[in-house]
Amino acid sequence: PRPPPPGGEMAPCCPAESTKPAFIGIFGAIVGGFAVSAVFFLLSFSSITAPALPFPVVTATTTNLSALSTPAQPETMYNRPIWKSPARGSRMPSPRAFRLTRDMVRARARDGVIVVTFGNYAFMDFILTWVRHLTGLGVDNLLVGAMDTKLLRQLYLTGVPVFDMGSRMVTEDVGWGSPTFHKMGREKVLLINELLPFGYELLMCDTDMVWLKNPLPYLARYPSADLLTSSDQVIPTVTDDSLENWREVTGAYNIGIFHWRPTEPAKRLAKDWKDLVISDDKIWDQNAFNDLVHTVFGQPVQGEDELVYSYDGKLKLGVLPASIFCSGHTYFVQGMHQQLRLEPYAVHTTFQYAGTEGKRHRLREAMLFFDQPSYYDSPGGFLSFRPNIPKRMLLDGAHTVESHFALVNYQMKQIRTALAMASLLKRTLVMPPLWCRLDRMWFGHPGVMEGTMTRQPFLCPMDHVFEVHVMLKDLPEEEFGPRIDFREYTFLENPSLPKQVKESFLEVRLCNEHSTRCSTANGTNKHRALLLPRNSTEQMLLDVFSSYKNIKIIHFSSMVDGFRGFADAAVETQFRNRVKRYTGIWCCVEFREIGHIYYDMYWDDKPGWKPHPPQNREEDHPPWA
């Protein structure tokens, strides 16, 4: 199985029935679907209470920046400072108050610009993270479209400016490429068409991206551009913070981040885009956008060489630099902004392989996601370890499929041991950083794509090797044993980690079991590590660590030969069933019909195991199938 291409991948927001979307109905719902929501609101709400925020309240400095009202303007739900919740016990406004209107946009816009995202309740944590980053940068001219009434209510109670998209969609997640995913994309097109006539510049964003620097001054540098778009470009065409050289851009234009000015060419493009996606429910909105933009293309704008005439020969287009308006590849894999010594404005979690869970984990690895306080204080505590990687595996020799798998397999065996210990001790495993020699794509490539800035070896995102979404599934315990929680490798460095957790720490050093100095009876204090024999038995681990149940973080100096294995064969089988499914594929060997290679958590149980692609369709299945 190959992952879908990531270009243009946006946070899936709204699963629904698998029937074809009724596009005329969608448009009608946005314009006039408020009768249903009125019934919902009237039946569901009387008085309201604000929920707890999943992160600290914005500081006074940021709050002052986001205060839109003035003494001459009475505070309303439209201009209320962000994060200011409605009065406790007050009534929910009528559904009509949440309709998207010119007055609502006017109240939130600043200097003629409005920043917009949208989603459903399944992505509330992404949306709150998106808003939190913007308000932390002093950007408050934003609005969030709610695709279901549950999200609308929660955002209103949290103090986030929200409007009702009239979508009436359910609250769960949806997979990339599903019919509902495409339906949601079409709603974006309809929303752009609804917003542009209001006369404001529109910075439209997906919810699976975050802002790292205020983008509005950068966008203002190009006042004559009708449209500035991000892209899936992975090869730099410029080395500074100027727009990409559009002549050299080969990656698709990505509609997860793009800035529209309310000009006539932009409005015509938006309308033609809407008409095109409504005409055929099999058209992907991003492909339709790219096709339209390239209808007429290639004439530079006189005096503004960074812009190009496109679409109808009158629309002036610029391509945002992928080094600082980053994709999932230029930020998480290449670290292009670091190598070019540039400050990134944004990161969009494209080019990843574990769905929504993978996007969330990528942002967590970069310490860019805001989680509930409970995420940082697991009841059973945490288990971490220092990975051991010989220099020869990491640095020596050529970067080949064989050397890549030797490196990853060596790390994977240690992680397997750590997962077993975490399961036994009922602790949450803090994953180690993961090193790779070869990049991962959804097509054949020579290990690292020619022209990119990917270094070898590099710290690779966890979803390059592990099936993050599978690790988070609730698998039946009778077959797969207890769930094993885990955290990202940067978890212990995260500023959100409470002091009382960070300081409750026990270091464990593995030692030779035959050494007279290797004894768990050596005692411990905050200045002395606990010594533990290598290849400890299950009972020894349970006995030793029963005295340290109140310690929040147990950190092992190594996992090499750390645990002999489960005593009960049934428990061992359940554990194997579970962790076998935790690994994915590396993709892909060039010039082969079947070019991907499966990672195998128990590669070392198979004498002579080699990293070879399946030879035929019959062999093309995971090692556990």
C-alpha cells in the first residue's frame, strides 16, 4: 500500500456519509441552512459556561494587542478580544448572529485584511493551536468557520471569533482523499467566493498548519499581487526571503496557505474555480486550482519580475518561498530555513504518512502544538531512554538501502525493548529521536531527491518509520494486550512540562549482571543512579520499580539488552501482535513496479533477513499479515 500524495493535503475536517456530495445543496446550506441550526441552538442551549482552555490564557501583552474594541465601540461578540469568554450564565446568541456577514468581517479585519480557517469539532485542538500561535504574534484579525454546531459552541465559549458555515457536518475525522474530504475542499472554494465580495484581503489557511511569524508585513511587500500561494516545491529556487522564482517551480501550488486580494481577476478566478469543482465531484479542488492558474501562464509582470501573469493573462500571481512558508518536507525533513539562516513564517503538515494523527505528532515533535495539561502528566508516569547508535551505523559508508535499514533496525530493536518495559511498568514511553539515512516519498527516488537540501543522516519524523495512527488505535486487548501510550521525542524538553513532573526523575544505568557492583540494592537519591542488571527478568523489573511508582520520569541509560522478555507466553504473543503493526514501509526503490520495503519489528528473529522489496503481488503484504 502506498500513501497518498501529500501535495495540497489539508487537515481533514468533516466525515459524512459515503454518498456523493450534493453540491447545489452545499451552496444552499451555506447561504440558507440556518433554520436547522436554529432548532439545534434553541433546543440545546439556555445558559452557558466557558470550558477550560487547553493552554495558559494569553498574556496581558497579547490580550492588549488583540483588543479590537475602543471606547467609542461597545463590545459585541464580533469585536470581543480573543480568548475573552462570554459572561458566565449568559445565553447563547441566536443562530442568526453567527452568520458570515460583511459586518462580522469588518469588525474583525485590520488594515483591510482578514485571516480565516475552518474545520469541524474533530480538529478543535488544531484550530485552538492555530489561533494561539496567531494571537501570540499579535495577529487578531481572524475568523474561524465552524462546520458543525458542536465546534461553533465550543469556540464561542472559548472566546474564539467563529461563524457558522451552515455545513451541518458530523464531528469526526475524515481520511485524506475520501468523498467527504473532497466535499470539504469544495466548501473552501465556496467560502472564498463568499468572502471576496466583502472587499477585504483574505489569507485563507488550512487548520493543519501553524504560524511562527506574523505574515501580514511579508504579504504587504507585494501590493500588486492578486494572489500569493504556497507550493509543494521541495527544491529551493531562491536562497533569501524573496518569492520563489516562478520559472523554476515544479511543485504543485498548494491551497493550504494562500492570500487573495479582492481584485476583479481574483474574483473571476474564484468563480471559475467554484463552477469547475461543482460541475464534477471527482475533481480535486487543488488540481482544479492549478489547472485554472496555468491556463495562461508565463509572462512576467513588468517591473515586478517575481510576479507572473496567469489564469486569464491578467491575474498577477506570486509563489511564496517554501523555505519560510514551509511544507512538511522543507521544515521537518530538510530544515531548509535553518540551513539558509531564514526565519520561517509558517509550517504546513504536508508530506507525512500517518493521517491526522501524524500531523499532530509532527507539530508535537517540533513543540508547536498546544495540548491539554493532562497530556504532560500521565498517571502512571513516563519511561525514557538514551538511544545507543554506533558511529559506523550512523556515519560510515555509503547511504544505501542496506545501510539505512541497518541503522533503523538497530534503533527499532531498542524501541521494541522500551515498549515492552513501558507496557510491563504501565508507563508512557517517551520515544527517542529517530535517525534515517534515506528520505521517504510515495514514489521511487535515489534516497534523497536531487536538488533538495536534505542532509544524510537526518533526524526523521516518526511517521517515516512508525504507523503513528495505528499506535494510537484502541486494539482489542484480548488479542493485542494493553495499549502502550507514547510521547514525542522532544516531550521532556517542552516548556509545557510541569516542574513537578520534570523534577521527579530517576536515572537507571544498566550494568553487567555478573559484576559485584551491579546491585539494585545500591539505593538511590537525586544525585545517584539506580544500577540495574542487563537482561533483567519481568519479576525483577516489577520488584525493583514497585518502589518508584511515584517517580514521574524513569530514564534508562540504555535499552540494549535491557529486558529478557515476558514470562507468560500468552502475554508475549499479545505484545508481539501489537508492536508488529507499529511499523510501516520505506518508499521507494527506483524503477520497480513494487518498490517499497516493509519495516519488520522482529527482523532479528529471521536469519538472513534482507531489506528487499516484494518480488510479486503475492509477497506484497506486511510482515505480520
